[in-house]
Amino acid sequence: MNPTYLDVPFKDKDQAKTLGARWDVTAKKWYAPEGREISLFNAWLPSDLKKGMLSPSTPSERVPAPVFVHQELALQKKGITLSRLLAGVSQAVAEAFQSGVWTRVEVVEARPHNGHVYLEISERDANGKVLAKTNAMIWASTANKILPEFEKATGASIAPG
């Protein structure tokens, strides 16, 4: 089976890679690996592939990006896959904050490993009640860029508290 090549601009390469796209050295193009949900890469699909797509018509089934016809049948089972949901969230965040955004969080736990930084982060109200909590990861290549900037801006390193 031929790979599905993507039209990924350089500025989007990290996002495409995070979603699972792979680089074909010979073709010098990003592609969606076989078995990976193609809808993750809607933003970069060639226009000829986008023509065969539809959006669900029932409001309760609407998702952030179009789905293929065979996937629409799967939606009738109620719900969407986690990868599809996260791709939609990723795409929405990328569109809303194109130049990036600093986020105020409390670091509950920070675990560096092989240059990557694994985090548990939260937000609390004035009474200490947890309002939001999630896990996060800073890739080593990104950590090398943003952690010095963070330390310079805040005078602190990423650590619990």
C-alpha cells in the first residue's frame, strides 16, 4: 500500500510529528503511516483526498474535523476515538494560539528523562480546590529551547510547586 503523503509546511512539522506523521527521506515529504487514523492529518491532506470526505450531519456527532465515509458509520456506535478527539483538540489549540502561549499552572510533579520532561500539572482556586489537572510532556528538542526562556522569564526552574 502506498503511503498517504501530506502537505506539511515547515512551521507545522513538529505538530505533524507529534500526531504520528513520519518523514520519507527519499520523497522528502511527510506521510501518514499505515494504520494511523488519517483524520489526524486533515490539515495537511492533499486537496484530492479532502474531496472524498464528509462532515457528520447530526449535531451530537459533530467533531472538529471532517471524517471519511467509513468512519461516519463507526460514529453511529456513539463516540469518537481518543486519537480523533486529541487531534481535534490539537488542531483547535494550534489555530487559536498560532504563535504559542504561556500557561500558568502549578507543577505537581516534574520527571526529567532522556532530555524530555514529564509533568503532572494543575490549576487551583484561591481555596486550594483543584480546578483542572492533566499530564504533559515537553519533548527534549523543545525543552532545550523553552526551559532556558522559562527560567529567564520567571527566575525559577520547572519543579513541583
